[in-house]
Amino acid sequence: MKNTGAGKFFVTTPIYYVNSLPHIGHAYTTIAADTLARFYRLMGHDVLFVTGTDEHGMKAEQAAKAEGMAPPNYVNKMAASWKKLWLGMGLSFDDFIRTTEERHKKVSQSVFEKLYKQGDIYKGMYEGWYCASDESFWLEADLVEGCCPNEWCKRPVERVKEENYFFKLSAYQDFLLEHLRQRPDFVMPKVRYNEVFSFVKSGLRDVCVSRRTFKWGIPIPFDPDQVIYVWFEALLNYITVCGHLSDDKKFKQFWPADVHLIAKDILRFHAVIWPAMLKAAGLPLPKMIFAHGWWEMKGEKISKSKGNVVGPAELVDEVAKTCGIDKALGVDVVRYYLFREIPFGADGNFSMDNLLQRYNADLANDLGNLLHRTLPMVEKYFGGVVPEPGAALGAETEVKVEVKEILSRIQSLDFSGYLSTVWQLVSSANKRIEVYAPWKLAKENDPKLATLVYSLIQDIAEVCIVLSPVIPEVSKRIWKELGMDGDPSAFGLNAIKKEVVPTGTKTRRTKPIFPRLDLKKETAPKIQTKGEHKVDLIDIADFKKLNIQIAEVLSAEKVTGADRLLKLKISLGSEERQVIAGIAQWYKPEDLVGKRIVVLANLKDAKIRGELSQGMLLAAQDETGALSILTLDKPVNTGAKVA
Ligand code: MSP
């Protein structure tokens, strides 16, 4: 989009490892960036949206070896597949950076050399462990049962003893703390900010930034026997791609990035090491690092190593087939589900059932119905032409799209909040049809009929524009049916006025965009699912099946090797039990001892990380995923029932 003076917006995704193909976790971050990019374009900003591939390191080298290929050939093949897949999903990135490109080598070597010359990088002896899967260095004390301590990895590590180069991260501790204090939105959401703050406060050690025993990387210019540590150079992709050392004008325009989108697994690299590197290099820091949660299956992060991946292309095919729609619409259904279902920032369980329910309730029913009730009215009562409005309607079913509210939701990356705001408009338009009953107005020759139909058309058009960043293809098709030419995204958010579709426009109805599914008839979804998010109504008999009781925490301790879990011994008055609860991020064991808590006591026993869990602690989860356990406001005996 042309610069309209609205400003610039630079959004990045992580550059992904090429040892595997994308799954929906990767698609989630990339679609989030795509949605933001489309939104800022809609607002008239000059947008730079980039993604790419991280191609050096042991992981890529080992994967190439496993395929019997030379690393350059292997990474070329894989990078091409990643790019093709993203393009196939209609993602609108402006550049696709590969770390094997010359422009990236130049920036990496130059920054490394600068930091070395000024003493921020120095030679030292590294003795410790390396996890090729996460491309991370670990000290003996970090390991859990001799393996990589990352909860989602836990793979064997290898011993490394090399004379390497180190980056003086410790020298930037005060700077980082001060920056975090000054910029509470530097790391989002809040739970991640707190995590980073306490990590930095607990003390930073210098980090190893080169490898000697290993060759697939960018050579250090003044010591070509070594390559630059893959994470050190990967982070630099963000300045390479916006023109550092190659296009000054572009670099000045776009750097610093407005948002680095990542998931919580790579938070420290982005929110601790990267800002320190930039400070050392004399460059401004990104404005925000947003670390969203994980898509999980059966409570585990979706990842290649867990063998539980759902490929985006396969998912789109499955959705298209099940719903009887084409693939381009299938992409939008997936986009809609991913961002409506889970607040951005929290973890979510991927569920094909929920996806299909969302499809039916929100897209086929709410949105689809609105369109396919309105267009026949234009045809039946006004010869297929958008009528001139007549007598005013009452304000009782009037909800306007509050552009300001939508903007603030988007600016804080609250995608689900933004979608539910838009859905208020969809619901109010549907309600207006019921309240004014057009068939009655027609019988009575009431001039309000034209006003009603006109207002519905304008509302659908507004919905189309504001939804175009999330479901671009759907928006385009609805736009066409409204009789409009071009693309709703070209309309511009600021151009939304009372009349989007001019009176006299000839509508172009086709068959319903979203055929409704008979979900009862649907056979078990082909994609493995877990976790229900829709709330169905239950009767009191169902509730009575739950045995919820008050318990006292007798002792609490961490579960070895599981960052999130605490093992609680609890008393229900007449018996003692053990409960495993995923609250370690929010509660220290010592804070819980002696507390009265609320537990679901008749849940089947389960083994969690090898530990027996005999019940479930009840807690409330906010939109960031943070948990708060339920407690009592006056003393109640342990064992008391909650009714
Ligand atoms: N190459 C590094 C990143 C370097 S950036 C300078 C890397 N690559 S990765 O292929 O492992 O991608 C990690 C990212 O993929 C996560 O931060 C997240 O954006 C996305 N996701 C991978 N699995 C995911 C889920 N299960 N759920 C949500 N996002 C996930 O780390």
C-alpha cells in the first residue's frame, strides 16, 4: 500500500529451522504476523512483514546428513518448501530471509567483528553441553536427568569442550533491567514480561557465541576456523532483512521492528540476548516482543519431536473436504479458528471438533446467514439493487463497528477480542432482521423496509472490511456478492463511513459461501483432537455428578523435569491424596502449604509425568493464561462439599 502518512509497521516471525516442514504452531505465528500486516496496511501504514528460514547449525547439518545430502542442497530444498507452503496459504510477507544468503552473512560477520573489536566479544574456554535440537548451550547444573532441560525437548545433549568466543551478556544486566522498567510493554504479555524481568534480575552469565568443532555456519572473519553460533547470527536476520548494511533508507524507515512475534519457547533469546546484542552494536531495540502460547495436543506442545504435528496444508485440505468448501476458504476457516478460539498469549488445545463447531456457529450461521438472508431481500423487494434508505429505524438493534475499539484490540494483539467485537456487529444485524421482520414491513408497504435492507448491506460491508485482515478470502467473496469491485482491504479502515456500498449497486448473490454442517452426522474427525472449549448447557443432575470438595494443602514440591507442575499432598478431612497441578509458574510450593483449596475429588486417577494424580485443583485462568487458584472467603472444614 502507498504511504498515506500513517506511519510504518515492521513485523517479524521467528525464522524457522529447516530440519522439518511447518506445522500449525509455525502457521499460528506466521498467520498472526500476516493478520497484523494486513491490518496495518488497511490503516494506510507502510508495512514490512517478513518471515524466513534459519538454515545453519548442527540441527540442519544432521538433518542433511540423515537425508544423504550436502547441507547447501538440503537447506535449498527445505527453504523452498517452506516458502511454497506459506505462499500456498496466501500469506502476504514482503520478504523471505534465508540465513544462507550473502546479505545475512555480511551483517553477521560485521556485527560479530564490531563487538569483538570493542571488547564485547572475547575468547574463552567453553566446557559444558550442547543440545543440537534446541541449538542451546547448557551447563552441567542446568541438565535434567542428563538431558536438555527444555520441557518440550528433553533430548540427550553432547559434551563440548572448545576454545570459543563469548558475548559479555553479563555487562548488559543493568541496562536490560532499566529498559524493562522503562518499557513495561517491551515484552508482552505481562506474564512473559515478569518471567524475563526475574530472569535478568537473577543474574546473567556471558554466553558462548561460536563453534569450533563444527562447520555448517558463517565463519568468523578474523578466525575462520570457527563459525558464529547459530542463534547469534539468526537473531541478526531481523536487521539484515530491513536493510542493515545494504539499504540505508529502508533500514532508517523500518528499524526498529514494531513487533517481533515469537512463542514462549524462544523468549530469552529474543528478550534478553537480542536486546543486549543490539545495545552493544549501537542500534535501537525493537518496540515489542510478543511471546504467544503453544498449540498443544493432549496437553503437550505440538512439535515434531512429540510426533503430534498437524500440517497446515493437510488441515486446510481436511477442513475444505469436511465443510464442502474450496481450499482458499479452508485457509480462512483455519485462520478464524486459530485466532477466535484462544486468547493470544495463552496455550490452547487444538481440536478439530471445536474448529467445526466454530465453523458452523460463527461462519455458517452468524455471518453466512446474515449475508444469505440479506441478499434475497435486495432481490425480492428491490430488484437486486441496493435501495435508498427510507424512514429511520429505532436505535434498539444498532451496534456500530467502533473502529477505535477494534484498533486498540489490534494494537494490543488481542485477536480474539477483536473478533468478538466484530461479531457483536454481526449479531446486532441479525437481530435487526428478527426485530423488524422484513416480510411484515413488505406486506405493509412500510418505507422502513428500504432502510432496514440498506443498513444491513452497509453493516455487512463494514464487517467485510474489518475482517479482511483475518479472513481475506471470505471478505473478498462477500464483497463481490455485495456488488462491490476490487478488494475490501483496499478500501481502508479510515474510509469506513456511513455508506460503503452506494445506493443503486447491483448485488451479485451466489450459492452460500459456508454450507452448514450436520455435526451429529460428521464422523470422527481425521485430525487427532483434544480439549473442549465450547460450553454446552448441562442440567443440575450433570452438576451433581461432580464431587467438588475443600482440601488443605499439606505439602507441595516441584515435579522433577516438569517446569509447570507441582506435586501437592492434600487432606480431604477423611483421607489424604496426591494431586499434580500445572501451577508452578504462578505459585511457589511454600506459598501453598496450609492453604484451603478447591478440588474436583471424583476425577479418575491419572498419571502425569509418571506421578499419580488423584483429583484436580480448580483455578481460574485469565486471558494471558495466568492461573489463580480458588480459595474461600471464610474458614470451612476440609472435606466440605461445594454445591
Ligand atoms: N530457528 C529458531 C528461531 C530463530 S528466530 C531468530 C526456532 N525455530 S523453530 O522452527 O523451532 O520455531 C519456533 C517457533 O515456531 C516458536 O517460537 C513459534 O513461533 C512457532 N511454534 C512452534 N511450535 C509451536 C506450537 N506448538 N505452538 C505455537 N507456536 C509454535 O526456534
